[in-house]
Amino acid sequence: MKSKKPRDSDTHDQDNDLQKIEDKVRRMLDPSVPDPEADIPSDLPTEIKISEPQTLTAPELQIDKRAENIIVQTVDDEQEKVFATNSKSVDTEKNVSPPPVVVSTEEPELEDSATAKAVDEIAHQESDELLAAEDKEIAKAFEDKKLTLFGRIKRFFGDWWHNTLARRLTIAVLTIGLIAAITMPTSRYFLLNSFGVRSGASVKVLDQSTRQPLKNVQVGLMGETVLTDNDGVAQFNKIKLGATELVIEKQAFAPVRQPVTLGWGSNPLGDRNLTPVGSQYSFSVSDYLSGSPLAKIEATSDDAAAFSDEHGKIKLTIDKTDDSPIEVKITGEDLREETLTIDADDKSEHVLTMVPNRKHAFISKRSGKYDVYKIDVDGKNEELVLAGTGSERDDMVLLSHPTKELVALVSTRGNVRNRDRYLLSKLTIIDLSDNSTVEAAQSERIQAIDWIDDRVVYVQIAASTSAADPRRHRLMSYDQDMDENSELASSNFFNDVMVARGYVFYAPSSAYQTESVSLYKIKADGSNRQTALVDETWNMYRTSYDNLTLSLGQNWYEYNLTKNSSNKLPGEPANLRSRLYANSPNAKRSLWVDQRDGKGVLLAYDISKNEDQEIHQRSGLKSPVRWLNNNSVVFRTSTDQETADYAVSLDGGEPKKIRDVTNTADITDWYYY
């Protein structure tokens, strides 16, 4: 549109109009600019036309619909900078697109204060809404959410840690409190108990009259009560610390109450003596075989108990309230229990001899048959265990278990014959505790070797087999607990078999074998089979506890049982005699029998010291030998005058005859067919 030439007044009006538009734009871009006009019409045109000025063209402002850019076109560089800066501010702070406004140089058709005010109101309204939304988001971000217990604790300690004064005061108070707790016993024990710290304590209770430990005494500490053991010791575990009262009570004795303080640790409280106030009864005990006094022998009567001292003396204190007789039991480890009945007013010393509690088994033909008996070593309590059948040969073997009340009997008592009318052998296991028997095996011939743990090792000749059968002889073991037999090895026959150091050593013959044979050793359960020496071994001699002497044709070797090694000897050793060793129940010593100057000598080999102790010697002394306990043994004597079994103690004393017996074969007499 072509403009007219402006008048001075027109130019002034245009300048004012331009200034107003510029002010409106500023208020639009910055709502904080005050609006000098009042009422604003509700209708606002989207385009304002202004007459073309003579010297200045108003900038054209466009705000696109996405509010991403504001484009300002102007001929004035400074105005362009101002508009660009303001547009950036609007874009980042408000992010709101106002209605598009186009500024041109044409003369506006409509221009008044109401229009300017409407534009300003719209800008203010949108700006307020945007600021309110931003304030709401900020408030939401800083809103104090509901914290969990852990969160509240964490915030509390965080606030405490960042408060220097509170932190220092807290540390000071805790330090003072800790020092006070450590220095003051009451507070110290209270603090330790609160944290679950516990301690232990022990006390030994003795009879003041004998200085021997008292058993089953009630001892109380910190509200807990325990009983003393066989050594008179009461042991407390996991009890609280601090001051308490030690209370010791036993019937027929004056009670003891003493204050004690339990600290951190084991708290050994030492010995406490109880004064007897009841009736006392005296006993003296000694060993039947050695005659030596016995210590640690216990006398009991109901709840009363007392132990013997090193002189074998016992004083039993009883809370006696009437004149009825008293029954007293005397017991000791591996010893037969003795029972006495004494009058209530009998205060004399009662003398007893203690006997090993293991039964001794033997065979006797006093009835005309080979019967099996059991008896105590002092000759008491003899009992028939297994009656003979009358078909037994005299080559019977009775092999006692080293620690249990078991014996293995090899005999022909079954009266069973093969097709050649030859009596078959039978292996019978006898339990002396109840006289029960188990038939473990039966064959043409059975030879017992020895016991290893709960297995008895034996060799059997298979019935009705050819003499050329490569498996005619079979090395077996019978498990008494499982009631089963296991084959360890087989051969046409065995040159030799023996038990040494927990192993079965066996030398199979090369007869009728397709492969070469050697000397082997194996466990009784069939495990851990090893080759002890290559090549066939003819004979084995146990010349010491740790050594075997072996014959391999014309060559001789020495085999060390502990090192499992061998070395060749220059020739045949002189005076070869094989020893049969029998270990004690605690495996500390081992019995064996030697022949010296025409007499048999019983010796006990000390395994740790590697030395022999001579126990007894006499004519006719021979195997079998066996242990009754760790100090008492049984041996056999066979002469023209008698065949009898004797018992003797390793602690001294003369052997005592148990009973006349029938001589049976020895397990050292190895034979083969």
C-alpha cells in the first residue's frame, strides 16, 4: 500500500505508536514490566498495520506455533540484539507460544490502548501459569516424603555427624562412660553381660576326711546347678559375669556357701572341702593277682559315693537314719563288681580283693566230651557254655578275641563227613556274655589264624575239590558284626599265613598257577592288598615285633613291617623260631612266649620303648596267651603233671591257677595239604 507524505503531527503520532508497540513487546517478553494502562478490551486483532514511517521501519516479529524460535526482522542492529536476547529468555524460561504478531510499516487499521492492554494481559496470564507450574515442580521435588525406620536413623546420625558440637559432646560422654565402666567392676560386668559376654568356671570338691574327690555333688553358680564328675569337678559354661555365691551341697555333708566374683575367662575356683556329718564306713581294696592296693575304686550306696586313695582306702559317708542293713557296691575299671551287705552299726574296715571282669574260656574233657566252659580268674562263677557232641577230634582250637567276650572255636563237633567219611571242620563263634553261638563256616578243613578287630581270619580247604584245583585253599575272614564271610585270596595251597601289625601276610604256592606268585599282605576286610616281596615265599618267621625273616628257596630276606622294605641276608639265620604276638587292649604292649634253658618264658614287649619285660617263666609254659586287661594275662602250662591255665599280673605277684584244662592245638602250628 502506498503511503502518504506524513505531516509533523503524523510523524509524532507514528513515533508514539511505535514506542507503544515496542513497550508492549517488552511486556510480552518480560511480564515484570508494569502496564501503565488500565482497561483492556477482550478482543485483540491478530495483525496490526501501521502507516509506513518516513525514516524508520518497525521490526516484524513472528513467534512460531512450536515456541521454538522467535524471528525478529529489523533494520536496526541494536534492536535485533535486544529482540534476540529477549526471545532466548522467553524460550528458556516460559516455553509458551503467544499468538503471532506481525509488525509492518503499513498504517494500522485499528490501534488503541485496549488492544495493547489485551496483549499484555495474555502475556501476564501465560507467564503466571508457567511460573506456578514451575513452583509446583520445585515444591514437589523438595517435598518431605515419609521416611522408613532406616531412613530416619540415617538422617539422625547424618545430622548428628554434621553438628560438630553434638558430635564432640557425644564422644566425650561415651569416653567418660567407658572409662567408668572399665574402672568400676559393677558397671563393667553389667556392660559385658548386656553385650552377651559369658564366662566359664570350675571347682573341684573333695572329702575333707580323705582328700578324695566327691562324685555327684550339687554345685551352684549364677542360678545354675551342675553335678561333679568322677574327678569331683563341676564345670560351668556360658554363665554371666559378676559377683555371685558359690553353693556346694551333698547329702551327709555340711553345705558350703561362699561369695565369689566371676571375671572374663575360665575362672578356676580351686578345691573346696566338704565336711562329712553322716555315718562313715571303711573299706580296703587290692588286686587279686598282684596284691597291690588299688586306687580310684568306687564304693556306692544309693546316692552316696566315694573313691579309694592310693593306699586302697575308702570312706563312704551315708546319711543313715535307721538301723537297716546297708548294701554297698564296689566297682573299678575292667574289674568284677563286688557287692557287700553290712550292718548299720558295723564300723570295721572291710577288706576286698578285686578280680578282672573278663571271663576266661577253656575246653575240658572231664565229662568225657570236649566241653567249652567260662570262668572268672579266681575260680568263681564257672559255667558250661557249649557241651561237646562226642564227635570232636583232639585238634580243636579255641581262639579268644583280644578285647571282647568272644571266642572262635574250630572243631568237628558237627559230625558231618565228606564222601570219604572224613569229618568236616566247623567254625563256631561263641559270645560269652550270653553263651550264644553262630556257625560261621564249615569245610573239609579249617585253620584259625587270628582276630583282627571284629574279624576272625582263617584258611579253609574247600570240600570235595580236586588236589590239583588252583583254588583249593581259600583265605577267608568272618565279620562277627555283619555275620558274613569274605574271601581274601585263594591258591592250591598256601606255603604260610600269619597276622602281623594289622595285616594278613600270605604266601600262595605256585602249584597249578598260570601266573607267577609273590608274598602279599592285605587287610582283614579285603582292602589295601599289596605285594610285600616279589617271587614265591616258602616260609615266614616273625623274629621280632617289627621284622619277618623270609625263606625264598635258598635265599633269605629280612622284611621290616614298619618300613615295608626288605633286604637280602647272607645266609640262613641260626635258631629260627617264629613268635606269636598278642597286643594288649590299649595296644601299648604285646605278649609273646620264648623258650630258654628248657623253660617257657612269658614276656611283654613295650612297643614304645622297644624292650621286653619278663613276666614269668616255668617248665611247660606255652601258648595260647591272652590279656584279661591291660595289666593281667593268662598263659598255659602243659607238663606230665598238669595241663592248666594260669593268670598273672604284670605288676607283680605269683601266678594263680585258674583251672585244669584240656590241651588244644596252637594257632602257630601251620599246616597245609
